[in-house]
Amino acid sequence: MPTRQRRRLLLSAVTLTVFGLTTTQALAAPPVPPEPQPWQVRHQADIGKQHAQRVRNAAGTTSAAPGLSPRAETEGGDGGGEAENSAEGTAQYTEARTAPGVIAPGAYGAAWAQLQSMPRTGGSWDHVTDKPYDSDDPRYRDVNSNSSGGAGLVTGRITGLAADNGGYVYAGGANGGVFRSRTGGGHWEPIADKLPTLSTGTLNLDDGGRLWYATGESNTGATSYVGTGVYVLADPRHGEFQPGSRVGGAELESTIIHALRFGGGKVWAATSRGVWSHSTTTLSGPWSLEFAPNPEYLPGGPKAADPAAPYKNIANDIAIDPKDPSKVVLAVGWRGGDTYNGFYGKAADGTWQRVGSLGDLPSDAANVGNVTFARSADGSRYYAIDQSPAVMASDPDTGLKGVYVSKSGSPSGPWTLIADKDKLKNSGSALQDAGYQPGIQAWYNQFLQVDPANPDHVYAGLEEVFETTDGGTRWATVGPYWNNPFPCWSIDPAKQTGDCSQTTHADQHAVAFGSYQGKANVYVGDDGGVYRRPADGKLDAYGHAKDWTPLNDGTMDTLQYYSVGVGKDPADRSGRGVIVSGGLQDNGQSILRAHDKVMGSNFGGDGADTLVDPADGCNIAQEYVYLDMWVTQNCAVNDGSWTKDPSKATSYEVAPPDKDLGGAGARFIAPITSDPKDGNTWIAGGRHVWVQHKGYAIRSGSEWTSAYDLGEGHVATAVATVDGTVYAGWCGPCNNVGFSRGIAVGKTDGTGWHQLNLPVDGALPNRYISSFAVDESDARHVLVAFNGFSRTWTEGPGAGIGHLFETHDGGATWSDVSGNLPDVPATSAKILPNGGLALGTDLAAFYRAPGTTDWRILGRNLPTTAVQQLKTGPDGKLYAATFGRGIWSFDLRRLGHGRYDETDG
């Protein structure tokens, strides 16, 4: 789930005993969800209203660049709405790396190649979050937690799954690489960490047992997680992927890959740059471009630099006729709608032409968006899910056009509608509220798979998991969004999720059938990891599966952290133990106490930036999104008693007023910080620079003061403060259509504020400002980090050269101190206690020793994934929040640091 503003738990008045029913019995009469309490109706109705319009702007089209909407400059609301937030999160991640223009293919590959020859420091990183993460931890049932929702043990988003009949399961993390299990799931081991990218598009086992790994995550439908092509592992049960195992050349580098399909001795790839094919027997030689609807927008074309170029050749899936592999149907189109959207087939003259007359399956551009195909093993059935741009633009409840079947087994049809939003809604879905019903995120959430033993047994994934055993006549919501709306649910800490059955995490992306010890299973991958149930699983009294098992045992850490914070654990008698907290994509905020064997979740939704008191790690400030900040002073420990007595809540909403403006008031992940020399002084960056001086004792958003207005259309991307001096980096517009950036400097008391003179072609690049590091002994000594790529790769005005710059005069003059750093997005800068510098980037963390100019890779063992934030802890360690492989720590004493200043963080 890209977010959970709907995370305040829903209270059920009735608890029923769960009866074990067969699939047929439960499907025959799924129960109607109970009426919620009045305050629940108001809460969810508000979210539906906030969501309905904003999702369409965030996932829709602009005349200049589809998907790069002006929502940050124009939209209001408080940022609620899951689908809107996933689009907003995607947009921010993309904008930071592409502005002010379009990135040419090969940028990440070139940076990775340079990385291979760089020297390293001594020492190794330690994996901090290599433990199970319990989203239903009974300790944290406070007002702003999702604990008790029923998802159980979770990890980060899984976007690829494959399984065989020998108990081997392969899972691909969104930005975490590929993991292998030899035991039908669990006890995972990484097998792709030597590759240049860990971004997963899809995973497939071919008929010969080879594992195909398509890199470049496709679920966002944007360019956030581009890959380096397709790799093949001949012996996936024992081997590991190697850089030399790439299929073809560099043709698919810097693309995202939605699907791989096999037929006629070829593998077909649906990518963000059209449909390509390659021989499955001879893996060398280039990929062949089969079809691109707008080739002039491809790299090297006359419109390659157009801001809309990344959205003009999107292919979503390929359907190959099992009886005649020469007959192929391509599903092509941008989720927000474009004139090229539609289905294409090859005409007699060898050209690709639009396909119409498919029966119930629409073929017009307005109604063909994100599409997924699935074929039965016996060739008798083809199934499809279709997300419609027209429906998304007109229906506030869904973007789903429907689920369809071709009973001829041919992708040419005729196709018959077997499910729509209402049919799925009435199948036991938890999504009953206006503004958020099945298919609302069909542009982001889709999977489809047919049981190889039964062509009428189908799994469909949207926000929830749906199953039919009769070819679509009846459906069951076997994996509801969460259990909160159902009468079986309870917040009772003595139970995981009341008397409800374990469910899956929300937001589905991948599915596979496989067997272990002679038993057939289905595996689903979603924003919370991997879940398994028997292929012949049973349903409970509510029409939900009663036999899901989470396979997220802590050995596969694909958690996507935006932030990290560390403080002493007040419960640790030794005085040396720490609490590590971090904000996560769609998995709330994790908390790991000094002696925990299992991490807990004390805040729900998207956990964005975070602050933790170095002296007491139970003092925590957590941002949801758009500056919706919450604070606790007891680690948010609660037994749920707040549901009967609101005064017993131990988390408090303290959002600055910009939160109420949504995207116009703040970035999706907005920056917050505290003064390292005065922990009670906090800065929050939205349209305004907000200041408060009560630290963790703050209890209301009204206690913030606006120190400076960055200006209409401007929102903060980075903030820092020392001794009353504040630096605020901003953008606006933030996308590549008219991108602008700046730095404002002033005092916490509101005096002395001014904008630095930063011309587009000046000393500092015209790119996204990601981080500041201010010298605690001299607030005029500052480093600023820039995201994106230099002008070598970025076709945009003023992209410039370099990623880290330094000033000794408060910003009047700047020097490029990037040195020998690879040309790769920089995300987080940190001045270390010995005067050395640390820098987080999309590929690694780097270190520059005091008095030197050259950079080294910092330590060993850190996976090749994006380092989103670096912070120091009171234990003398540097902590890295990675966006795909969890949190890691590095003991700074390995670099010769002395005793660490516990007030720093």
C-alpha cells in the first residue's frame, strides 16, 4: 500500500466465530461486511473525498508529460488516499532523479562500471534489520498503528515470483534483487547481488528450468527504478546471477520491464520502450525491436528529449497464441491515457496494426491502460485484467474496467467479462467505502495467474487477492485488504487480528504456483512480501482464506526505508543498547529495541522522515506523508485501550499547517530535522519553513511557527539547522516541465531570510537538492548534495556537473567537492565527528577522509541499492536507510574515530 492515512483502526461491534467452509460453500453466499460505527464512516468518507480527485491527477496525464502532473502546485487536501499516494511517491522519486530533463540510457550502467574500480575503506557494514518484522506486533496498538490488521510478518515490496515443483521459490524485491528458497518459501538467500541493479521487473522459469530475471521495476509505470536488461540463470537451484549472464546487449538498459513471455523459440519483453524479442537458444546478439508505437520518442529519435518521451512507448504485456506462436497480441499504453493505447497484432504485410472486435474486452484507446494476460497450461483459456484511463478519470471508486476470459484459448478472443468492480466488491472485499473500492489502484496493483492443474482456477491481484474456481462465475476475496472492517476483528493484543484469519498485505504485484513435498501451493507477492497458501485452500465464514502463511522470516530483507533514527534504549540496563526506528514505503515505521528478536510496527501507512531522541529512543517523531507528523514519548506502546478511552492514546498528531495543503504544501516525503546542539528545536519543510522549540513534548500542530514562506508553488526538499541558522532547499515546479530549484537561508526566529543567488547555469547544478550537512562548529560551513545525473546524461537546462558542493561563507560561493565520485544521484550527506564526509547515493555509500579530496566506497557488504538517508547514532555507528535492502550500520571506530559525541545524530 503506498500509504495508509486510513490507518486508524476500525472498531467492530460484533465478534463472530470463524467457521471452516469449503471454497464452494463460502463462495455461494459471502457475508456482507458489517455497518461501521458513525465515526468510522466519517473517517473513511473523508479519505474517499480526498482521494477521488487527487489520484487522477497524480496518475493521470498532462499535455506536456503524462504522469508528471501539476498536483504539487495545485492540489489541496491532507494527502489521504492510497492510490494517490503511490502515484505521488513514484512521482517524487522520479522527479528527483530526472529533473530538469530526460535521462539518456546507460547512466546507471556507467556509474556502476566506475564503481567497480574505486578503492574501499576498511571495515564492513552490519545488517540491522535482518529480523522478522511483525506488522501486528501486540505491543504497539496505538491510535496511529496498523497493528492487528492481519498482515503479520512482512518485508518490502515483491514484484517478481517464480516457483517450481521441487520446493524452490524465487522472489524479486522491488529494489532488493532476487532471493531463493529451497523449502517452499522462507530461509531465503540472495542470488543477484553481483548485478549492477537490484530493481525487479519480473521473474520467469522457462520450460527448461532456467530462471529469467527482467530488471527495472514496472509496477510504478514510471522511470523510478530502471534496470540494466534481462539476465538468465541456467541452474537457479544452485547458481547466482552474474553480470555476464545478460541476454543480448545494452538495448534494454535504462528501461523498465513489465513482462516476459515465451513462444516460438523467442522471449518477448514488454518494456517502457516498446516490445522487444530475442532468441531463447542463442542468448548473444542484440534484442530486436518488434514494435514501438511512437519510435520518434525513443533514444536517438528526434523527440527523445521531449519531457513526454518516457511515456510514449509503454508496453504492458504480450499474449502469444498457444496453438500458433506466430499470432501475438500486444497490450500497449500509458495508464493515464494516450492516443496510442490499445491492442496490436501483426498484419499480413508484417506491420503491427490495432486489433478490434475482441468481444467484451475494449480495444479503444480510452479504455485500454495497464493490462495483464494469463494463459492456462492446457491452452484452453486466456484471461486478462484491464485498467481503463477513462474509468479512472470518471469513476471516483475504481480504475478497473474488468477481468475477462477468452474461452477459445486465443488472445484474439472473443473475450467475455467475468468480473468488474462491483462483482469483486461483493465477493467479501474489505473495500466498501466511497472513493476506495476494488481496482482503485489497478494501474499499480495487478497480477493474474491460472492454476496449471485447472484452467478454471484463477488468482487475480489488485489491492486484494481474489480467487475463482469456476472460471469467473463466482469470486472470493481470499486476501482482503485488512481485517479491520469485519466483525471477527479485534484490537485485543492477545490475538493477532481478533478472530479473523491471517490475511495478506495489501497491494498485489506477483503470483506463482509451485509445489513443495508433493503439495501444490500458490504464492503471492505484494507490498508486504511473500505469502503462501495451498492450491486447494479453504475459506472461512467471511469468504476469506483461512490458510495464508507469511514467508517473511527476516532472511529476505527487501524493506524500502526512507529514513532512519537511533536513540538509547531506556530499558537496556547496560546503557549501551539502542533503539533503531525507520520510516518505510507502505510498511509504516519499524522499531527495533535493544534486545528484540522481532521488529515491531508502531506507526502505520507510509513512514516517511523520522526523528529519534539520541538520549531516549522512545521519543520518536514520525512523518506519515505531506508533513503529517506524529510524536510519541513511550515508543507508541499501547494495548488498544485508547479505543474505549481516547485519553489513553500515546501518539499525538502534531502536523504543521502545510499538511492541510497536501501536495501544494509539502512534498510526499517532506524533510524534517532537529538542531544537533538543541534537540528541542525542530525544522519542518513544506511551502513554509516551520519551527518549534518544544521537542518531543509538542502536542499540537498549532505550536509550530512559520519562519519563512518559500513562495507559491515552491516546496522544501531538504532542511538543516545548527545554532539557529537554517538552510532550506526547494523545488517548484519539481518535474521536468519548467523545473526550478533554490536555497533559502535564515534564522529560526524568522529574521534574516533570503534566497541565495543560484542562476540556472551557475556554480550549483539546476537539479533536485536532496540533502544538507552543516558544520556544528560553524553554521556557515555547509555541504549540499544533488540528486539526478550530470549533463552527460541529463538532457535539460543547467543540469551541470557534480553531486556534492561546499561553502564556507553561508552560500555566497560554492566549490565542487565531488572529486572521483561516480555520476549517480546523491541522496544524503553527513559530516562525521572526525571531520570526514559520508555520502549516500543510489549505488553505494562513500567516505572522504579529513584533509583529502578523493572518495572511497565505505566498507564492504552493503548491497548495491539506493541509500536514502545516513544518520549517526549514540553508539558511534553510522546508519544507512536503504530503499530495498533494509537498514545497515557501520562502526565509525573502524575509520579511526574516537569516542562518539552522543548528542550528535
